[in-house]
Amino acid sequence: MSRFFAAVLLLVTGITLILTVTFGLPRRLDTRPAAVWMFRNADGSPCATPCLFGIRPGVTPYNEALMILRQHPLTRDLALSPSITNNGVLLNGEGVAVAVRRDAYGVLASVALEINPIHLRSVTNLPYSPLRGLVYADMVAALGAPDYVEFSSVGQGPVVYSYYQAQALRFIHVRPDLEGQERLYPELPLFLVFMNRESLDTRPNLFSWIGYSSLERYFFNAPRTQ
């Protein structure tokens, strides 16, 4: 009889554990990296055309884009607020902001992801987002190597712009402002992702991608656009 009660206790404990894991924890992403999910539909399927969070500027109706963002695993838990321009919204998380803007015809005009935006520096109690920890290698793993890179500086300091022409995507990653470390690293933190309405035009003096290397090698060895 003791064996019977022990088996029942084990069964009840197992069921309790399953229910706790299933219903007691916050919703979590699939095991695929967040960088891959950025360029997939809300159900995890690949987008028919290049997209960001399952939506595409110039194609997706604005109201439909908002519905998709409320379903997508990377954006559905973010806090919604109007943007200061009154023609779009912000979805804010801990150190993360997704900005969407509509055009005069009710179509999505742009979508952008910013890491550690200024308007959230003093805001607390925002939902956690795995997007905050994305680095350069995540982008390459999800999309392959960029077509072109460009080295510049913004308010955050030295940065590298990475362009995916056909996908109409532009990434900005922060570079270390240290002498002797002027190179592309897989661990460069993401600062901004912006998806345009149309494929990007090729501007002069962009460097073709030659891998993780020093800026010196890029300046002297990488082919440039004309």
C-alpha cells in the first residue's frame, strides 16, 4: 500500500510541476534567438518579403501593423504610448523602444528599434525585452553579412553603419572609443535598426563587407562604392 501512495504522490508532484511551468511563468520566446524573430512573422514563419517584427513600411496598413505588433513575441508585452509627433506610437520596454509611424494614406511609413533611448533613461518598471542585449554577431547570424558598412560618429560616440540594400535595413552599432580597438567586433552592441520604405540607394564611399577586421584594413583594402 505504501508503494501505491508513493506512486500517487509522485504523480501529483509531477502534474503540479507541469502546471507551474506552463501557467506560472511569463510567456517566453521560442528557443530561436531574438535576432531571428525580429525578421519573422508573429507565428515564427518567415516573412514573404523583408520585414521587421512581421511588418513592412510602404506595404503593411498602419492599423494592421499595430495589431501585428501586439501579437509578435518580441513586442506584444511592450508598453504602448503615443509618439511626440502624433503620427505614430512607441512601444517601450526596459532599455528598448520600437517606433512606428504612419503616412498620410494610412500605411506604415517606418519602423525602428532603438536601444537605450534617451526618453527612457529615467523610466522604471518597464517590461523586460531580450532585444536590449543584441550584438553585431546576432545580426550576421540572422541575415548574413551586410552589403556595406560605414564608419562614423553620433551622440553615443563612434559607430558603424551596416546596410542591407535589398531588405531596406540599416543597423547602427556602437564601437569602442579606445585607441588600438578600432575594429569590427562580433560583440559590438546594437544601438539602432531602421527599416526604410524602399530598398536603400547605394551612396558613395561605403565599404564592402570584408568581415570582422580593423578599420585600417577596411580603409586600405576594402572595395568602396563609387
